[in-house]
Amino acid sequence: MFVWSKKLVGTLLSAFVLLLGIFLLQGSSESMSVLKIHTTQWIILNYACLLVWLFIWMIDQARVRGKNVWLWLLPFVLAPLPTLMIFVLFLQRRLSS
């Protein structure tokens, strides 16, 4: 888990914010999507299961380190990737003796 550095997380968070901004500025297009309904549902199901799996991993990591993970639930639901990166950095910080 120590492969995460502040520089890497900062870069990834910046890229996430930039892509989110581009996505929000594009708006909706006038043409119909070519994706089938079942394909969209399959993608949503996979994403939801991935989020559940990641939060279970976060619970496990927090329990091992004696931290409270439930404070991270709302930010995780709203923005999973940035919350996960910040959570990993939070678990890596040095404890003062």
C-alpha cells in the first residue's frame, strides 16, 4: 500500500476533477445513444458491485489499523475514486508517538 505518494494522488485527483469538469460542461447531446438498455444496466450493476467491494476493503483496512471507516461512507458514495485515494493517504500518515 505504500506505493501511493502524495504526488501521485494529487495528479490523479487533478485529472479526476478536470475530467469531471469536461463531462459536466459537455452537456447532453441531441442524438440517441446507441447503447442497448441491458448493456447500460450491466455496466451499472458492475460499477455498484465494485463500489460495494471497495467499501468492504476500506472497512477491513480501517479495522486492521483501528480507524473509523463509517465517516468515509458519504464521501465515498458521492465520489468513490477521490475518497478512496484520500482514504489510502489517511491510512499511510505517520502516527505521532
